[in-house]
Amino acid sequence: MQSPVDSELVFFLGVEGVNWYSEDCGKTIKAMNTGRNIKEFQFHPLERNWILASSFTSCDDFEDEPCRIYKEVYYSKNLGEDWTFIADYVIQFSW
């Protein structure tokens, strides 16, 4: 996915909670470890480094209680270095 603010900034969905991004249109690629398996991703339409992402919980998240699978949404203002939880049980999200 290419950023609407900076055409050189590209995000690649990965597996096992590791995703990838490039700030030079793919010449160099850096890992973005969110600790979650991101299913959906959105760049902010005006802020270059802001992103929204969603992932689903896994049964490993619930040690002492029954497993519940639902979507969680997070945001980052620094290209995924730090993530802030927004909400769970989300169906759709957008900026």
C-alpha cells in the first residue's frame, strides 16, 4: 500500500506479526514489528507518519478465561514504532 502523502512510503503486510515498510519506494525495506498479525492497514490521508491498523485476538491472549476472537484497532504516529490501542470488537474503521 502506498501512502497518499508520500509516494516513496510503502507498507507491505507480512505474516507472524512482522510487517514491512519502505521510505524509498522499495529500495530498502525495514521490519515493523507490531506484535500482532495485522489484517488491515490505512495511512492517514494528510499526516505522513500516522497509520491505523487492525488485528484479531488469538486464544493465546486469554490465559485464564475462555478464548474470544474479535478485531482490535490501533494507531501509530511514528510509522509503527509505538502503537496505541483504540478499541476492540470493531467491525470497520477509517480516519
